[in-house]
Amino acid sequence: MEFKSLREVKIKIIFLSFFISIQAFGKSKLPELATKQAINNLRFISSDGSFTYYQNREGSLLLSTNYKVKEVLSSSPGTNYQIISSPKRKKLIIVQQESFHKFLGVRQMKTIYKMDFGGQTATKLGLGVDPRLHNSDEWVSIFHPISKTLKFISLKSSALKFELKIQNSFNPYFKPEVVMPNNNTILYSDLNKKGVPGVLYYDKITKQTNILYKASNPATKLELCLNKENIFLGEFGLDNLFKGSAISLLKANAIDFSKREILYESSLNDIGNISCSNALLFIQNLSKQRKKLAYELVELGLGTKRVKVLSDINFASHSIDMDGVILLPHLGKYYVVKGKSDYTNRDILKKSKASEQ
């Protein structure tokens, strides 16, 4: 009986500690995303609510639109899907991972598909990780962590493709950042033999590669984000060996790192995870202001260079841009930072002009 009592006390202490830690985060005032589909099955919903992609336990990816449900892809039970879009709203990229609950390695090759925005027919592109849409949805890049190559495939004609070899031999879990300012120019990140990250420039016409920028410390994470004529470079310290964060701006039509404009600097290590589709968003370290460990999603004004805090959950990790709606995942919930939050009564029989483009 004494052992049972001690066990019960320990369980209560653990439960109380967990409860206190959750309460410490506080309740967010942001609205939660509400849809007819279970949130854990939802994979993409258009901003006007005219169509929704979701998955089921049987391993299928389904499209729900105009009161109809159609199967897009089928696979084995437990298959997980991810859908990637861009502000151009022309194409969607589907990532299919069959052993999502069995294989936890981040280097696992996944099956990549392309599909028209709002479409129901998916075409296989190949295997890889971290696919990204480029150049008005005309190209997609896919990283192959085993062969350490960035593969670029034209979405107009899959016969048009080329590869870039990543030189990194320092970090097996490294994934390059990549942006495509125009049809002939690619900027991507890589690591040298000492693990120091840098940004490289590739010219498709001359097939020449040049180093544009090199970080000062291997304990630095570089991020690249492209929004129309602006390229944003994020530099974020990873540990105590290098403290500090910075975000700078370059013009896509005149890339010159020596003339980049510093938009933001901090003595703390921000998480980063920049998003720049509509506004420049990133996860900032607010520990100094709040005098406790705290990370929030913030918006950086390009003209004012002022930082505006958008979230109130104390420990944000990243945001999700789902067709212009900015979501913040946290403790199993999806908070809406920008855009509409309630899609439970948005069955639209006629597509809007934006969704037809």
C-alpha cells in the first residue's frame, strides 16, 4: 500500500508539473482553424473554401469540392500526405510518405507528385525531399539527400530537367535553401568542408557556379526567401558558439551581397523559419523582453523595419502559409494569424475567379 501511495504521489506530481507547464503557455486569443474535416486529416483548403484536400486512415488523398468527394491518390494504410502551394496558385506539389509512422529518418525519400491547383489528377515526378515551387509554378526543385543533388524539373514539360550537386560532406542532415529569381538564375545554400554555410549562384545558360556569400561561423543557419523582386537572407545562430540573428534584403534583378540592406538584427538566436509570400514573417526570440524563454511569430515591416508580434503562445516554432491564410501550429491546434478561420459553412457551388485561374 505504501508503494502504491508513493506511486500515486509521483503520478500526481508529474501530472501537476505537466499541467503547470501547459498553463504557463497560456490560452491564445488567436482564433482556431475550424473546418468540416478533422484537423489532423486536413492537408489543404483554398482560401475561399471552394475545395479541400484531406487524407483518411486507408491511405488515400481525397478532394472535396461542390459537395463531391473524389480520390486523388491511394496507398497503404497510415500513408501521410503533404501539399505545397505558392501565391501563383497554378500548381500543387504532393508529398507522399507511406511509412510515416514506421520510419522516422528525415532523409527518407518520399514520392513527389504534381497537380493543377484545385485539380484531382496527380502526376508522379520522382523521389526526394523538400520540394519547392519556383518561377511562377513553372519549375519544381527536389532534394535527394542520398546522392546530395538538387533536381529541377519543368512543370510544363517534365523532359526539361537538370541537377546541381551539393558539396556538403559535413552534415548528413543538411537540406539546401533554394530560390529561383528567374528562369536562368538559381541561388542555393551549401556547406563547405568545415561546415560553414554559404550562398551560391548558378547560371543555367553558362552552367557556371559562383560563391556569393559565406557565413562567418559554422554554427549558423542560412535561409533564403523570394517574394517577387525581393530576396531575403536570414542568418540565425544555432548555439552559444555564435549568438545573433540578422535578416537582409537583396534585389532579385541586381543580386549583389555587398549592397544588401540590413532589415533586422538581434543579439539573440531567433528560430527564423522565414515566410515571405505576402509579408515577411519569422519566429523571433523574445526571451529578453519577457524575461523568460519565449518565441513568437512576428512580422517585419520592410519600410519601417519595425517588428510586430503576431502570436501569443510563447513557444512558436514555425508558420504555415495555406493559400494566403497564415496558420500557427501549437499543441495539436492550428491558430489563424491572418485570414479567415471558419470554413465549416463555406460550401461554394461556383468557384471564384481567383480559384479558376
